[in-house]
Amino acid sequence: LFDDNWLVHDPFRDEFFGNMKSGSGLDLAKQCSPLMSMDIVENDNGYQMMADLPGVDAADLDLSVEGNSIVLKAERKHVHEKKTDKVHRLERSYGTVTRKFVMPKNADMNNANTAFKNGVLTVNVPKLAEVPPSSRKLTIKTA
């Protein structure tokens, strides 16, 4: 149901893992990168998605509906001056993360709404009262 595609700049990951692959060909660096922490909860009335986005400004969020999917892009910008600041420890990740969530057929994408408060993005998607059929019979008219 969920198609996650993300790119995160993580100095620890880049320094120690680089382009390392596991024996099965999985990208080890990708596995070590922090994902956007996300809860998705369903109740009788709809779906609620909550994403933790600490340090991300609302202006650096992009949320869109593509068909029956919700695409969330967020960017946390680097706050240190590379030329002038002396960094003793750099553990937080900076960069862009993109996640795509394919919603069930009964999700009412036209009435989705959002809120962003205290670094948490909440997306509420109500359920349709009735799921439109994916196929239907046509009546054949004769002349």
C-alpha cells in the first residue's frame, strides 16, 4: 500500500556507509537513513496520517493528491555555515524526504484536509459514504 521514495543527506551515513550494499543488493545507507516517522490510523469515518517533521518549516512542505495517492515532500535545511562554523558533532539529518501513500478506494480525496502544528503534519481523509463500483453493466439498446 505504501511506496516510499526518499533521499536524505545524513553525514554519519554518508561517511561510514557510502555506497555499500548488502549481500542481497540492498542499499545499506538507505536503511540507516531516518525516515519521516508516520502514523496512519483508520476509524469508522476516515483515515488520519500524522508525520513528525521536527525542524521543518511549513513553507518547506509540499503535499499533493495524485489520483488516489497522497504525496508528501519535506525539506529540512542545513543551518550551519560550512565555511565559518566549526562543527564538533553533526548527528541530525538534513535534506529532502518524499513519501507516497496509496489510499484505499473508499478514501474521499476531494475532502482531505491538513493541519501543521508543533512540527507534526496531520492529514485527515474522510471515507466515501459509498465506494463507486469499479465496473458496471451497460444497457444495450436495440433499434
